[in-house]
Amino acid sequence: MTMTQAGTADADDGDEHAEFAAAVLAGLAKPQKAIPSRFLYDARGSEIFEEITRLPEYYPTRTEISLLQKHVPELAQRLPAGAALIEFGSGSSRKTEILLQHLDKLAVYMPVDVSLSALREAAERLSERFHTLKIMPVIGDFCEAITLPIDVAKLSKVGFFPGSTIGNLSYDDAGQLLQRFATLLGPEGRLIIGVDTKKDSAILEAAYDDAQGVTAEFNYNLLRRMNRELDGNFDVTTFDYKATYNSDLGRVEMFLVSRIRQDVRVGSKVFALGKGEHIHTENSYKYTLAEFDDLARSAGWTSTSVWTDTDGLFSVHECVIAT
């Protein structure tokens, strides 16, 4: 298999380091300190997130998997033969295996992810299981422009965007991303997308602040990454982790909170943190079915099927380009 890059200006290791440094320096200089959530997912962060998906409090992964297992056979009957399956932010591609079991007429599977190691491991595992499937891993950020290989561009295309990753984006940014997906997948394109739903705040906050502290460690790893890669001097023991559901904005907000007044250093730059000051690390927006339908329509999509569990914890949508 050949590992390719998305677009024409994808980041190599040096570019990734520079982007991380620039984002951290800019984020810590803001009145409300914030670091983009994508930087949580270095190699160690990705490992910790896999642990999170297995926690009893973290319902999204197991609920989405159950929905896919139940409804993919029905979905597979509607997908065109000889199509390309393009997964955005594929990670370990574990959920993809559920689709691939039933999409036996698929021409190619193209996982897109920023992690070279995750792509390589997933591609090797899937190649062993699905011997005749052509797998074309692409290194890249799905939020940036993706240029499809010629032999993929001419095929019918099905996008796969599981995990409610759409929730990490603001409403406007989510709409713009869905518009880019529509352009990439083409007029006959389909999109299978997982979307987390609005529910009781206690369920949401437990899912993002588990009793074992794994999600806290996921966030502490960001501080350790700044120490490792950016010559930082963060003392992890002087920070608490906090996750709160903001019902007005419909999102879970995650923060690292300084326990003390302190100065922290990143390279040669020093930043003052007050006691109780927050560093914002991530948002996770939740949608009612009607709210996501409105968002999809505004971006040029129509939901043709929506599946939810009996408790309404999670939803999976099949969307087609609106005509």
C-alpha cells in the first residue's frame, strides 16, 4: 500500500512542531487561555483516548458501535457498488470494520488522519482481514483541503465521520466542514456521520470527567507534551481538570485549571497564571435531531435516515447531497 498526503501543503514533522508551538504561544497569550483540541492527540494522547472509549461512563463509542452493527446491513443495500469509502479522522479504524464487513463491493477504502502510526497500524490490520480491498491511507487534517487521487476522484464516494467528532467544532465551523465534505464527495456522494445528542448534564459531565481520571490524564498529557516538545516547565500536579456542560451553548467545555498562582514557561516565553485560571482545551457540542438536520441542510445535505438508541444517547445519520 502507498501512504499519500492530503492536498499539496501538508505538514511534515517540522511543520507540525511549528504549528504546535505557534498555537500554544498564541493560546496562552489570550485573556481566556486556550489551546486547540487537535493538539491533545499526539501518540500518547491517542492511546489515552482509546482508553477513554472503553470507560463505563463514556457512552458514545459503544452506543455508536451498537447502532452501526444494527443498521449497516440495511445501509449497505443502498450504497453504490464500486464506491470509495473515505473516512475523515480515521484513527484506529475500529468502527470502519463494521462497515467493511457488509460493503463487499467497495472499490477502495481511504482513511484520512494526521497520525502516520495510526494509519499504518490500521491499514496493516485491515489488509490482513480484507484481502481484496484496496486501502489508500492519506496523511492529512480533514479540516484542510484534501486532493483525491485520480482513481478515487472518478468513483462514487461515501464519507464516514464517526465518533461525533463534528462536536469539536463550533456551529459555523461544523457547517463549513460539512460543505467541504459535500464538495469533496460530489453530487452523488453520501455521508455517514455520528452525532452526540443533548441529554441530562450529569450523564454528559460524567462521560467527560470519569471516576478513574483517564480523561483528566488525557488533558494532563497536553501539559507533558508542551514540556517534551516545546521546552515547557509545567508542573502537572499544580493543575486540576474540569469538564462542565454549558446548556446555553449546548456543549461540554473542558479546562485545565491552575491550583496556584504561578509563572509557566514555554521556550523563552513566560506566562502568568492566576489561582483558578482556566486553560480551555476542548469543546464537545451536542445536537438534537432537529438541530443537526438544520445544520446539515444549511451545508447542502439532506438526512435520509437517522438511527438512535432507545435511550436517545447518540445518533447516526445517513445524508445525501440535497437536490
